[in-house]
Amino acid sequence: MTRPDAKTSPVEVTQGTCPLVIAMPHTGTFVPDEVRANLNEIGRGLSDTDWHIDRLYAGLIPGASCVRATFHRYVIDANRDPSGHSLYPGQNTTGLIPTTDFDGNAIWATLPDAAQTAARLKAYHAPYHRALAAELARVKALHGFVILYDCHSIRSRIPFLFDGLLPDMNIGTNRGTTCAPALQTLTQRHCAAAAGLTSVLNGRFLGGWTTRHYGRPDESMHAIQMELTQSAYMAERAPWTWDAEKAARVQAVLGPLLHDIAALDLSPADTAR
């Protein structure tokens, strides 16, 4: 396992032995000093972090690989197309380098320019995806296929991004295009059976750039995104407090789900049937 200093490495990698690779692009909170100096007070609050997601998943499936970004999404968003193309054209969203928070509030005192964006792509976004692509390739070579599970969380109510209240567990497969049907069905079944938790398949969140980019089931690369509401396991306001009782309930669903995902045989001979 690699546990680098966030100041020197934008990514940490844990290599596993099973077919499952867990990605965490938004749990990092490192912001270099020169970037922090250009954030305003709202931006320096880092409110759009996927708080405690690494803690929530820790130990649930020891045999899985994990690739985690150490930098904050305000530095550059590891789950966005490096070209800057929107994930949800025509809808409110945040971009490669967000200019607002999830509530639509400006986060910069001085906006990043094109040269700064290019530098951050090189220093942060590209190394994260090189590491993720390398781990996916390594695991695929071991098993003949690989499953990418992309972990996220978000506040349950954000009027700027969506109407009403989100379900607790939001499964994204870009309308079934990023994985084999067996993976989507298994995940949906576990979530639907979760006592006290609500779920949806391909609702407001279809899967981000990571899921859409790496999810190529015809090449034996399967990807699925799980967007959890933070209200399901923590307090949705600063100081973003972990709720042990709620978290245990969510972990009781995620643990068996991940074990069953890791046990899937999605080798080409089986998925072709």
C-alpha cells in the first residue's frame, strides 16, 4: 500500500487481489498554498468534499484495490472530463475547476486562468488517472476482467443541482452502458433491500466521467458509481460530523454488496451468455 504525502503525490494506491477496484476522487482535502490564496472564504470551507467516504468504506472488502485522490476537487475535479465538456449539458453542475460551490456561490477571489488549469491537469488530474488506469489494467490482467466501483457522497438537498430530496443510494451506470447487466442488477437488488434506506438507478446521477470513461463492458471493463447522501451517515453541515449509528447501517448494506460484486464472474465467456 502507498500512503504518500499529499504535498508530494496526488494519489494513493492500495493494490488488491480480487477483481474490484474502488475509486475515491473526491475525499481529498489537500489544497496547495498558491491555490488556497485565490479561494474566497466560501471556497476555503471546502464544503463540497465527499466527507468521510474513505472512512465509511474502510475495511469493508480487504481484497479490493483502492485508488484515492489526495487533492480537493476545487484544485481540479478528478471526476470531470479533462477537455472541460459538461457531464450534464443544459443542467446546473460544476466543471473541471469549479467556479461555484454546489449552491451556486462563487468560491474564488481570483479565478484560475487557462495556464493554471493546464498546470493542474498535469500535476493532479493526469497522475490520478494514470494511477487508476494502471491499477485497472493490472487487475484485468489478473482476472480477465475488472470492476470499477466509483465512490461518492453529496448533501441530500441542493436546490441549485436538483429538485427535492435525493434517495440515499444513487446508482449510476449511464443508463446501463458502463457495465454488464449482472453488475447493475446485483447492485440495484442490494440497495432496494436495504432497510430504512432509499435508492434509485440512473436518476439525477448517471455516473461521472470516471464511470463513463472506464466503463467499457465490451472490453471486459465494468464501471458503476455509487452516490450516497451524506444524511445517511453524517451531519450535512459544518463541521460535517460522522454519525456512527447511521454509518453502521449504511456499512451493513455496502459490505455485503461489495463482497457480492467482487465474487461476480464477468469474464468474457460468461458475460457473452
